[in-house]
Amino acid sequence: MPGEGRVVGVFRKERLQFQKFMPVARVRADVGTRPLKEHLAGAGHTLPGPDVPHPPILYDGVVSEGGSCVRGTWRIEEGLIPLADGVRAFRVPASCGSWEAKRADQGVEQSVAADG
């Protein structure tokens, strides 16, 4: 997901739990994602402001014994984002998937998969 966000979480023993907060709501596109604002504009709808934040993404994972890998699941809970007309809302469906982050010789490798 492009953009700079904020991460808040805890690390206890081998368990890592955090939430990722992104400033711009995004939806799946033919290739990658696109801002929700663009998606809605294509259907003739508008948001009440310039952009709305993405719903929080909740991560839960376990760090490997040597600390070289973290694997876990992510989820976005179902919600509603009000439209500018004040009557209708865009439904954010619940979604979830798996993620993995590994140490690399230079930098960090990360992979994310969507399950639904």
C-alpha cells in the first residue's frame, strides 16, 4: 500500500501485534490499489472531504526463534465510510490474509497475501 502511515503495536516474547493506520483509503484495482476517492468518482459519488483514512489494518504474527522471520495474519474489519450526500455510505467489506517479513542481507523483504 503506497503512502506513509503510522504503526502502533506491542512485541511480547515471540508475538508481534500491531495496527497500521494509512492516511488515504484505498481499494483493489486491476493492478494494485487506487484511492477510494478515485473509485467513487468513477461511479459518480464523492467523499465529504479531500480523502478519508484507510480503515485500520490489524496484524498478528509470531517471530521465528532466531528472529530472522515474522509470519502472521492481517485483517480489516467491515465498516462504512459516509459519502458527501450525508445519506449513503461506502461499505468496506471485511478482508483478511497472511503476511511474512524476513531479514535480508540488505534491507527487509516483505510479502503479503490476500485471502478474501
